[in-house]
Amino acid sequence: MDPLNIDTWQTESELRFVLQGEVDLASAPALQEALEAALAGPNLDLVVDVSEVHFLDCTAVGILLQICGKAEPQGRRLRVTGATGMVLQVMETAGVAKRLGVYESAGHWQSDDESTSDELLAFLLDTMSQLPTGVRERDQLRDRVVTAGTPLAHALARRFTHRGEPFDDLYQVAMVGLLKAVDGYNPHRGREFVAYAKPTILGELRRHFRDRTWSMSVPRRHKEMRLALNGARDELAQRLGHSPSVAELAEHLQTSTEEVLGAIEAAQAYQSVPLSTPVGEDEGVTLADMVGSDDPDLEAVENRAALPVLIGKLPEREQRILTMRFYGNMTQSQIADSTGVSQMHVSRLLRASLDRLREELFKEEVG
């Protein structure tokens, strides 16, 4: 289960609570405490954003209704925004969606200018579709439609602000989606522009997260499977009453367990941790300090294991000279005195022995 996280931010007229995770019997008291504290504070309306909530039970719904009832005598209001999927279904099943203002889109997207009413917007789009591309009048109409739809793009981009991406980037992506919607909309098909533009903008935002926000490059099928897994987990957790296993997820998605495991592993590459991240209790210790490096002694392990056998194949005198030089730490003069040969001859024997050992080690590595 995902823990509940509550972020708050305040405007001149409202205090917004942005929830992330799951609101169930265990986490609902934290939500109640935060809302109760808000009621005791400035006289602002309360907005509960549940766009990032994966699961919400009846306990949480009851708390929202309770706070809503306490706010009304104060001339204040509690409104829930961003409810979709199973969260919206829970509120609709409980019959509280309308009471909590769920259907009042946070992106009531039209501006306050009367010139952007539904009727005039439909007229502008219809007129624009009849003009050829490149005509000045058509470009002017297009600009006017884009201006009217900007609040919708802003509101939809706001839904994704708590996923680690700067809002300015999300807003730009949403505006790209709005432009595509304006250019691709055909008023003669009888569909309202908002009904066409909203999924177009949301699709552009989701593609941004799928293709542009990963810290590492992973196969596209893993990215798509990760999104499917997130929805499947929520659905199965509510249906089964426990966190679904890999096998249950694979069966639900009609795929193999290997694909599910691959997507779970790939999901770890979505966000990276900077090497400058502090770790431990000591000040100044970062993750970079904990990263290991190659141990030079490990590279010599195989050579050390092979050398005794190769040394044993050398003539006895050369074995004695190597032993005195590298194990006894004797100088070439001392070795010459001990063996009764000249220092120059000791040097030649050492060089020849070492060359032979290197040659034999190289043969073993290649073989």
C-alpha cells in the first residue's frame, strides 16, 4: 500500500490539499486532522485534490462529508477535485459526488471573457475550418481559440505537478496538446471541442512522462507495461483485498510473468538518485562516498594462483634465485654471493625467468 502524503498550498481564496497515495482506514485520520486544523485557521475555502490518489475508501468519504458539514456554517466550502477512475466511482456509489463538488472541474477552462462562450467558440471553430490554411483570418481565429482553451491546458497540466516535473514544462506540453487539438478538431463530426481537446492534451502529457522523464533509456514496451501495472495494482487491490502478486498481475493483464517482472525492474530506472545525496548520520557523507571502486588486488588473484605452478616448472637454480629475490627481499649482490655466480649473471637469469613466466601467464589468459 502506498502511504498517504498531504501537501498544502494557499491562495487568496482557498487552501488546497494535494493528496498522494491511498486514503484508507489507517491514513484517513491524518487527512481529518489536517482538515480540522484548516477549519480552525483563516476563513478560506478548502479544496481537496485527489488526482494522485490511487485508492479511497468509505472512511475517507465520511470524513470529507463531515468536514464539509462543519465548513458550511462558517460560510466556507469544501470541494473535491481531480477525482477519476475508481476514486470517482466510490464517490458516485456513495452518492456524495455532487455534494462535494466533484463535477465542478478544476479546469472550468473558459475565461471570464464573454467572447469565449460555448456558442461563440463553436462558431469560431466552424468558421476556422472553412478557411484555407495560411489565410490571415484563419490564423487570427486560431489564436483566439487557443487563448480560450489555455485555462483548460493549465488545469490539466496542474494534475501532474506532483510527479517530479516542473510545472512550466508540463504547461508547455499541455499547450502543445491544445494546439494539436485545435488543428485536428473537425466541428462537422458533431463532437464538442472540450470533449475532443481534453483527451488530446492528457495524451500529450502522458506521452511526455512515458518518453521524456525517464532517467535511463528503457524499451517502450516496459514503459507502457509500467503504466498498465499501476492501474492493475489499484484495481486488483480493491477487488482482492490484498496487494496482487506478480502472477495475478500477469493474469489480469493477459501477459507473462517475465514481462511483468521486466517492467517492475525497468521502473527502477524512472528516477535516478544524485551522487550528491547525503547518506547516513555523518555530515558531509554522500552517496558518491559509498560507491565502490575496482580493487587492484583482485586483478592479481588469478596470477597469484597460477604462478606457483609455473615457477615449479623452472630450473631449480632459477627457482632459488626468484625465491631469494622476491620472497627473501635479497639484492642481486647478495644473491650472487649466495649462489657463487656474478651479479650480471644473476640479473640475466632473473630477466629470463620473469620473461618466461609472463609468456606462460599470457598463454593461459588467451587459452
